[in-house]
Amino acid sequence: MLDNILTIRGLKITAKIDGIDSDIVHGIDLDLKRGEILGLIGESGAGKSSIGLAAMGFTRNGCKISAGEIDFDGLDLARATEKQKQNLRGVRIAYVAQSAAASFNPAHRLIDQYAEAPLSHGLSNALESKQEAIELYRKLQLPTPEEIGFRYPHQLSGGQLQRAMTAMAMSCKPDLIIFDEPTTALDVTTQIEVLSAIRDIVREYKTAALYITHDLAVVAQMADRIQVLKDGRAVEMSETSKMLAAPQEDYTKTLWAVRNFQRREKAFDPKDIILSLNNIDASYERHGPKILNDVSIRVVRGQTLAVVGESGSGKSTTARVLCGLLEASKGELVFNGDVLPLNYRKRDKSTLKNLQLIYQMADTALNPRQTLLQILGRPLEFYLGLKGEEKNARVAQLLEQVELEPKRFLNRYPGELSGGQKQRVSIARALAAEPELIICDEITSALDQAVNESILNLLNRLQEDLNLTYIFITHDLATVRAIADEVVVMWQGKVLEQSTTEALFSPPYHEYTERLLSSVPQMDPQWLDELLLQRAKAEAI
Amino acid sequence: MQKFLSSWWGIPLSAQFGLLVITVYLLLVALAPWLAPFGETEILANAYEPWSSTYWLGTDSLGRDMLSRIIYGARNTVGIALIATLLAFLIGGLLGLLAATVGGVLDQLLSRMVDVIMAIPSLIFALLMLTIVGTSATSLVLVIALLDSTKVFRLARSVAQSIVVMDFVEAARLRGEGRWYLMRHEILPNVSAPLIAEFGLRFCFVFLFISTLSFLGLGTQPPAADWGSMVRDNATLISFGDITPLLPALAIALLTVAINFVVDWKLHAASGLKD
């Protein structure tokens, strides 16, 4: 107990949901030694973030700590005054949020934001803190550490911002840092850089850390011990290597589920091409740089074609060109044997109906002022001319197809649904048009593991029932392996290769594909070290 | 009825008060001939009669019944302001949404036209227009509607622009929906809250604008009753310690306050903040 920096006993957090107080965290115990990294893992709603915030004595709006002790180095944060807590926060306890892009103030330079905490707590002067910042930027392997701090947040990439935020958290040399899903929004190749930077600096400064994530493979690289959470209760806790080798609880085993998701074999005719892109070029400005460069892709009817690549590789642009939202500057689109107009405005109703798009962010893809009945009813009315009772019956049927109970959901607004449910509604809206081809643009990347798996299962089942063809755009290779029949790898606006999933995931690999594949975190705690070692060796040669 | 009652008690007290006052005013507007004891322009007695059982609020400078004139005045002042504001929102809102939805040349054309109109001080512009087209109630409504629609246009356009770029609008475009559907079903429901709030404010401004015009002799023309000119005509009474001439002014103030209570409530709801 004595060498604990943080001791939590019987922590309960209560939230007001629909006007009723209900517990979201039911009595959690945690011990964190100085210099130790503890991984908190669980799906969304498990209470990970609430516990992380509670470790600073803070709760979200509408929540409160209703019982228990949070002992930080002798001070009970559950009962401390606001003033006492303020003196700790930023100085002895720091927090790194999931979305650095949303957490920085866009109007100030990074280095000024870095210096804010040390200055306001009187720990150093402006000049010193700037020098420290540059030193930290260097340690976190940010490019041009002397200059990068003088840029504004929008001038950095997501991975760089996440590291700049970690530097900011380190500014007062805290005893404890809380990382709340710091790499979840990043793609695999960027994730590695951030992970290794965070790990090195935490080890060097001997800072204790709570590392919150839903990705077991990530936590395996970072944490000394892992605590599994579900619905605000502790499931099990043990050393990282033990946990990975032999998880005790059934629930912990299901966290592996999506990685073991197996797609069923399908029979299809490889000559039956539903859609082909022939030598497509596209750019956002008339004479601007080419975002797509000579892209050719064939899609076989009834198949799932995955398009993978890191951010900026042009995979989402490909989807926009397919839909006609972005007019290709060169090349041709052939759908069911007919050449398609490149602009969606010139396409006829039946083409629009047959090509449906599902968006990444279901939050913005559904009109917040329409009920599900209106959202799903409109395409039925518009494309199929259904009205009144007939329409309502079909909407109910669609909701059933995506496993939402019609009676409960028909008259709800999107704001009253969870992230996974919203995405199901988006899928139902695409299905309502009775399309032949559905383009899924990163539709699972904003969802957590378990929900992710259920959405993939749903898509698989619908494909079998309705003989749909999917183009599945993603940066997550686990998803690709789970769902795709064929894979297109994109890099800097070019198609590097198109092959079957089996061929892609077995050697010999294309050079870039190999880099992408090797960047996917593995369940082995040594994986990150070995990978970095290998890459360092390769570069030395 | 039960649903209405339960939602009624969910409204803040100030907004309840505002809604009640507005309802009373609207009743006055609708039922003026039945509610008023005497005619609008009837000369009944000597000028400046004190309050009595016959003339509850006394008579004005020409011997007309004050109470009846206040009731009819609601019709002229509130009625004209209401119609002018509605028309301003119809024109401004429609064009604003259209400009945001279509964009490009149409947006530029409409926006620059609005800029030109807004560049001329509105009182001078109104005086000019009214001198040209005459001071009938219809032309008053049209001129005010035209002037105010520019402000509504700007608001509708800017709010709609942030909605137009959302994925759900793009999804509707991809479905092949026409402009009218996009504006009416996808965009309007998402911009209605700020527009409703603006409606209340605009209404007050129009109201005051009409009073200003009346004072300058270009608003409601005598002998029609109008609260603004009623204050002016009977102002001499104030020096004798009689508060009667202040009553029309009070009627204006009360309505302005009531509308702003409702606007505050709507703004609060639109901002999505919890209590």
C-alpha cells in the first residue's frame, strides 16, 4: 500500500439517466504503484473513462462519485476541495484525451499551450518551459522539434498532435498520467509511432499511468497489468503476460472474438463483374494535385471487396468518385455493363437506387430531426412508391432485418440511439433502396470491438440473404480478414495490388502491404519491441 | 388536452406568461369589433373626458373612446407587424435556404443583392419607398417585409450552410431528391429553432419601426387607431397628471417583453443546453 501512488477503494459513480439516478460504476478497487502502467480495458459503456476521470477527482456533467475513496498520495480526491484538486491537476496528475485535435485550442500555438500549466502553477518561466517543450518534442520523435511547437494545431497530423498532447501532459513531470484511448482514432502505421513514443517517455520519467483502451493488443504492448471491466464492474485483473496467455473469465475471452471471426465461403462467378473502375484520375481542384492516379478496380457480383490503406491513401476519395459526388477527371465507371455518368446529378433514379453509400459517422449521416420511420420511409416512398400502411410495414421489416425491435424504435430520433444502433439504421436505410451494391466507408471504425463484430455479422448475413455486393473501405486489417473476399491495397492515390484475401495475408507480400500488415498490433507483449528492433535493423541496412 | 397540459407545465414560468399575453393580444386582434364598446373612429363626447363608467379609459383629443381605440389599435399595429414579419420570413427564409442549398452563382447573386439593400439605412430606404408607392396599409406591409427579409435571408443562409454540408443532406442528394425536398424536409427542421427565435425579435423590431413611421406621418394613417400615434396625439394629458396616454405605450412594452420571454425560451431550447 505504501508505495501506491493511487489507491481506489469501492468507487461508485452515479449518473442521472432519464431523470433517475443509476450506478454506472459499481464499486471498483484499483491499486497503482509508482511508475507502473495499468491497462483498463472493456467495451464502450464499461465505465473505463469514468474511472479514469475519477482518478483525477473529476466526473462528467450529470455524474457524481457516490461512494468510495480515491487516495492519491495521501489525499482522498473523492472528498478533497475543488482548490486542492486544481492544485494537483496538470501538475501531479495529467490527462491525455482520445481526440487531441478536439482538445487543443485551435487559436494558440502548441508551445504556448504547453507552457500554460507550468507557468500558471509557477513551476518555470516562459523561456525555460519552451526549452523543456523542445526537449520533450525531440524525445517524442516529433519532426523538427525546434520548430514544431510554433505551429498551430491544424498544421499537424493526428498522430503528431497526439504526441504533442503527451508532451503537454508531461510538462509538469506528473506522478500519474491518464491516457484515454490515445491511439483509437489513428490508423495502424501512425498508431505504432505514438505507442512507442508514449511508452518510452513514460518509462524514462518513471511516471505511473492508467492506460484506457478497448484494444487488447494495444494494451498488451503498454501495460504491466491489465484490469478488465464490464458494465462498471471489475471482471478480472492480472499481469499482462498471464492475462494474454490464460484469460480466466468468459467475458475476457470474448474480447478476442472479432479477431477470430470467420467468414463463410461463398460461391460466385469471377467473370460476373458488377462494377469496374477503369483508369480513374481525380482531384479536388481543377488543376490541383491528383488524389487518385490511374485507379482501376474490378468488383465481382456477390463479393465483398475491401479497400485498405492508411489515411490519405485515397480510399475514401474512391468511394466519392464511385458515387459521383466527386467527378473523376479521367477514366470510366462501368456498372452492370453500362458506362455510368461521372456526376451523380446525371445518373438516373435506378442507378442511384442500385448504388448505396453508408457513411463512417452515423451521427451526421442521419437527420437528427427525423424519426426512424421518416428516415427509412423516404427511400421506400422515393424509389419504390410505397405509401401508408404498406410503407410502415416495410419499415418495420427493415428494422427487424437489422435486429432492431420495430415497436421500440419506429418513432425514435437518432439522438436516442447508441452508436451501434445508429449504424444499423444507416444500413437499413441503404437496404431500403433494395440496392445491388453497397459502399461501406469505414462504417465500423467509430465502434468498439463487440459492436463491430455484430455489425460485421449482420452485413455477412444480409449479403447471403439478398445477394449484395459490398465495397468495404477500412484501415483495419482485422476487419478485412474477417469480411473480405478480395482486397485492394491503396497508397498515395494508387492501387498497389488487388488480390484475394488469402493471397494478401500469405507471403510473398508487396513491400507496402507488409508494412501495413506488420503494423497491426499482435497479442504478444514483446511484439512492439521486436517490430521496432526489426525496422531499425532494416533501416540501418 | 392532457398532452398539451403536461407540455405546458414543462415550459418556464416566464415563457408561460409571454404566451398568455400573446394569446390575449391575438384575441384582441381577431375579436376587436365585438370586444370594443364603441367604434374605432366614432366621435362620442368632448375631448379628454376623464375615466367614467361609460368611457372606461376616458376619451382622446377628438372625443373618441380610448379603450375602443386601444383595442382597434392592436389590430392595426400588431396585425400589420405580424403580416409584415410573416412575409419577411417567407421571402427571406425561402431565398436564404435556396441560396445555401444551390450555392454558386445564385447564392452570389442573391447575397450581393441583399448587401446592396442592407447598405442603405433602412429608415431612409423605407421613407423613400413609401413616398414613391404611397402609404396604404398594403404598401406599408410590403416595404417593411422587403427590408426585413434581407436580415432573415442572412440568418437563414448562414444557419443552413452549416447543415447543407452534413452527411445526411449529401445522402439525400445521392438518393436523387429535388431541391424542394432537401430544403423542406432535410434542412428546414434543423434550422427552424433559430429562425423561430429570430421571428420573435424581428416582430418587435417591425413593431417599433411601424411606430417610428407613424410618428413621421408615413405609418398608419388617421383616423385609423395606432398605438404609436395615440401616444403622440394625447401626450399633452401627461402634464395634467393623467396616465391615459401612457397606456398604448404600455401595451407596446408589454407585448415586446412577452415576445422576448418566449424568444428566450426558444433560444434556450435551440442551443441544446441542459438546465
